[in-house]
Amino acid sequence: MRVVKSQLAHSLAALAALAEAGRGARLTDVVAALDAPKSSVQRLLQQLAEEGWVEQDPETGYYRLTLRMAVLGQRYLYTTGIVDATQAILQTVAGKTRELARLTIVDTDRLVWIGSAQGAPSGLMYQPADPARIVSYATANGKAWLATLSEKDASRIAQRDGIEAKKPSVDVGPNAMRSLAALKRDLALVRTRGYAVANEEGERGVAAIAVAILDPESGKALGTTSVAGPIARLTKDHHARIADELLAAAHQLARIWPLKPAPQKIERRVTRS
């Protein structure tokens, strides 16, 4: 029974590692992520490929997820009703700001994109270079979320995402923070003003403003919503106005959010006298 559980755990870890990689990962990258023998990981990837979850690029040898996982995820999101419930709100924000409005959901200890609406005129649209991964410490969405967590949890997640790595991540922009000390100062500012800003931190030439969507009952972050565009348009003079639009949207989203955790049932013991 332990062997089966171990294989399942490694399979899920491999899928998660490839999802993080986005464009693909080398065998050695997956081996490092799983901390398992190279031969075992190679067999595992071959099995996942046979089942249609993974494919290998014949030219580079890199492994990547097939669209099967994405299709399942999209199917799940549509069945929950969150896409239909939130799209009108995103479109309103996009229309008022004339920029790209986006939505994320908190998935355990990371953020996942689940929706967007474009408000910029044709020819002036900003389209993300690689929308797959959200680097917590280098994006407005990530910082808006981290600011709702304890200092310990925020630091742990930022370190996992590589904030103090010796080799800077290729998934961040030129202004991304490199130390936890700088991040802590920025998160304190986010908490004070109520929104996060990223200027060329997630991507060169791009600015973004984001706010957290808070559960009215627990106060915990359900997700984040943001506006992003070229730094030439999203100057500091516009930040507060855009943040006001996002905060209003976040309140609306929190009220209709269909993916709130189900309340735990408390079993009562009945004693007979």
C-alpha cells in the first residue's frame, strides 16, 4: 500500500513540477523537484506520457504537460460557475480602466489565473508573455495575496518562488525584489494603502495594480484581481483610481464567490443519563 501511495504522490509532484515549468522542463529538473532517482522519474514520465498527461519535445527532449490537464481544469471551473459569475465584474473593470483586468484564485499555497477581460483598444492591448506562472514576490497579484498572510508564511512562499536564489529567475522582470527584507517593507506598504503595485517586476515594460479578494466571514484571501498594462499608460498618477475600481470589484467578487470552502460539520456527542 505504501508503494502505491508513493507512486501516486510522485505522479502528482511530477505534474505539478511540469505545470510550474510552463514551456517545459528537462528530466534533471523534474528529478530535482521530486528528489527521486533519475531512472524512476524517467519511467514515471514515460508512463504519464502513455496515459496522455505528458509529452516530450522530440527536438529539445523537454517534458511538458499536454492540454488534457488544462481541459480538465477549465471544465471544472465552468462547472463551479465561477467563470460566469465573475466575468461581468471583470469586464466592468476592464472597460473603466481600458486595460487588461485579471482574476486569480488561491490554490493552497499559490495563485492560479482563472479569468480575464480586455479593455484596451485594438492595437494597444497588453497580452502577457507567459501567463502560466504567478511569481508571488514579483507580481502585483502575488504581493496583494502575500500581504494577507503571516510574515512566516509569506516569507516561506517567496523563498520557494526564488526571491533570494543565487541565480535570478527568468520568470521575473528587471525590478523584481531580491531580498526578503525588501519584500517585507513592500508588503507593509500594501497593507497600509490596501493595494499592491508592480512596476517591471513581473515583466519588462509592464505595470500592474492588484488587490486581494477577502472572504467576508473569515477575512482570508480567496483570490486577487488586477489591472495590468504598459508602464507608459499605468503611471503613478493612475494607481489610486485603478485601485478604487479594483477594491469595489473585490467586494462584489467576495459576495458572489462560488468556491468558498465548505464549512466543517461538527459532530456532537449525545450522552444519555
